[in-house]
Amino acid sequence: MKITKKILSVILSVVLAVAVLGVCASAEGTANGDESMTVTVKTDKDEYAPGDDVTVTVSLKTNYNMTAFRFPVVFNSDVFEIPNLIGLTALNTAKAKGTILANSLNDGSTTVEGYDSSEFSCVLVQWTAGVSDSTLGCLNLPDGEDVFSFKIKAKSSAAGKEGTILVPSEYKGFYNQAIQTPTDATTIYYIDDAKFTKEFISKTVSVVGETVDLVPNAAYDSQAVIDKDRMFVYGFDVGMGTTAELKQKVIASGSGTLKVVYTDYGLGTGAKINVLSDDTVVKSYTVIIFGDVNGDAVIDTNDSSDVLSAASGLKDYEDDCIIMAADLNGDGSVDTMDSGIIFSVASAIIDLDQVHPY
């Protein structure tokens, strides 16, 4: 699919070069000086459920004979995603005679200055008028008309969010190209940006529905603590060994499901609890069992020896979850005092409360 999109992008550039640059070589047209364009983004609905298709339509209003356009349609990447097939459709083929293509690869090549690619996705749509017998097609839409549509998708994790779809006015790659006389391809001209009035109208929609997350299992009177800032969860039983035992403490809300990823040694510190909606991971939490630093869910002398090595500078703890599991007096550091506490717990001298460890 990616290869196909790259080929389309190359073809688009070639079509543009042949259809436009070949005509510009003998351009004689003169701008009117009052050219204007209004670009309006619309959607088929105002509200969507997670996972719904969103049909995006772009409407265009012009007071001149447009011979090409290039519109990056930008949207929030935490709310929307680009499907494998966007279904790009030209909506007024009787007037928009030419070639319309889109680059939806979202590989960063179509990003717009000021719109970080980590926060926004983009579908770049380009149209060039067809050339036939020295006649260049054009779009003159004084009353405004829908010119193209495509589909994106509301993310499964987007419940409760709003997303905006827009063509950024800051974009510098619009084709400010027009033709004086539609029947005379030699009268093509370029519109000076300083004398070109452009208006852009965006569309904001809501994604409604339940928000799937991790919650304590009230059926078992669970006191598990879910730290949504650090994405940690604790309050489990020492020695926990199965997913069934874990689910007595925490479950997914609503229609969500859980996928548990064990450590190399068991269901202890460092294990992952992934919350899924429609098979998509929407949240991921890390298990903490205080006193367990090797991930086997057991507190024994192996753990106290390991912490002593860290306290003595013989090894470093790089994972925040292990540091949290080892720091049993809550002073923010891993030291010999923590090793001593773990040894006392392992030796059954003291108990360790997994909900309130200090």
C-alpha cells in the first residue's frame, strides 16, 4: 500500500509538470487583482462513534478561472486516523475536468509548518486542469460547490474528544494559478499572494461514546490504585501468578478488554496491562508490586540482594517502575534502608501493605 501511495505521489507531480508548466512557458494572461477563494471543510455528521468513518468534503468558491489547486487537509491525529483506502472522489467532474490525486501516506512529506506531525495527520489533495487542443479546463465557482471528498476514521480511543479538520491558511504551497480566457491556454497567469483574498472555514466534530479505561474491580471490593499520571497500577497480592487473579483487582470499563503481558519471570513488577477497545490498545499500565524488583511477583532475598547492589552502585535501575517498587520508604532514592526493608519482608519479620507501602 505504501509503495502504491508513493507511486501516486510521483505520478501527481509529473501530471502537474506536464499540464501546468508546459502551458506557462507562453503565459500571457494578466491577473484581475481582485481574485478570491473560499475553501470550506464539511463532514457528513457532527458527531461520530469511535471507529466510525468520517466523510470529509471540501467546497470551493472562486471568482476567477482556477486551473489548479493543492490543498493539505489537516486533522488531529489523536482523534482521527487515515484508513488504507480514503476513497478520494471528485464531486463535480463536469466542471473539474482534469486529474485529481491524493497523497495520504502521512510520512511527513505533506506536513504544514506550524502543525507538528506528531499531533496532526494530513491528506494532500491536488487537482490540475486537463489540456486539450490548446484549451485548458478551469474551475470558476462563484456560488460555491463541493469539489472533492474522502474518508478518514474516528479512532477507537477518541471517545469524549473533539477534532478539527481544516485546510491551513498558513500553507505556502497553494497553486495560485488561473487562466484569463478558458479557450486560450496561452493566457494562463499566476496570482500574486499579496493581492489574493483567501478564506478558510474549518470543521470541528465530536466523538461520543464510552471511554474505555482500567478500573478497580468493585465486585471483589478491590483497593487497587491506578496512577493515571505515571500509568502505574498497584495493590495486587504478592505471589499473583495468573491473569484471573489480576482481574480480581482490576478490569476494563465498558466494553473494553484487557491484554496482560507478563515479564520474563511472571506477573510482577514491569508486567503490562493493556486496555483495548475494538482490538486497539487505548491505554497501557505497568504493574507494581512493592518489594519485587525482578518481576516474579514474589518478595524474597533475591530482591533484597538486587536492591543492595543498586544501593551500592554496582548496578543501575533504569525503569521507573523498578525504582518505585524498590523505594519502600518513599524518600525518592534506592538505598540500603530499602534493601533492609525488603529483607525483613522476605524473612517474614514485617508485612508490606501493597496499597499503602509507606
